[in-house]
Amino acid sequence: MKQKRYTDLNDLGKDLGIAPERIAISKMKTQLKKRILQEVDSQALTAGQLAEVSGLTRTVISGIINGSLQSVSLERLIRLASGLNLSVKLQINNAA
């Protein structure tokens, strides 16, 4: 049996029966986490420093950096981004 390769998360989600809104949230979380990690690396910040600037606990910070995004809310990611002086913009488009 030939394995199907996916180039788009939407196609994978559709085949797995995942609701489009959950896919959209996963994409937002992934993009936000990626940008946060870039900023953390560029500033060489520790989990403790991130906790201070964001108001989140070190445990939450570690979960965001090292763990699954499934258990991390967009609100916490936005708080962390704001603590890093990053602005977050939401863009809404018509579905294709």
C-alpha cells in the first residue's frame, strides 16, 4: 500500500476528520510558537526571564517551549509574545 504524503495541514486534517477550526487554531499556535522561539533564541532568554516578562509560571513556559501545543492556549502564547515586545495581528480571509 502506497503512503499518502501531505503538503498541507488542511488536507491531513480533512482526512483525519479534524474540524477546520481546530486546524486553524493549530496553525496559529504553531506560527506564534515559532516566532516566540526565534525571539527567545535571539535574546538568549531563560525560562525564568520569560516567566518574569510574561507573568506566566516557569512550568507553563517550559510546557510551551518543550511540550505539545495541544494543551497551550492562544491566550498564553499571546501573553508570552507580548512579554517579548512582539505584537500579534489576526488576519481573517474568506475560506477557499
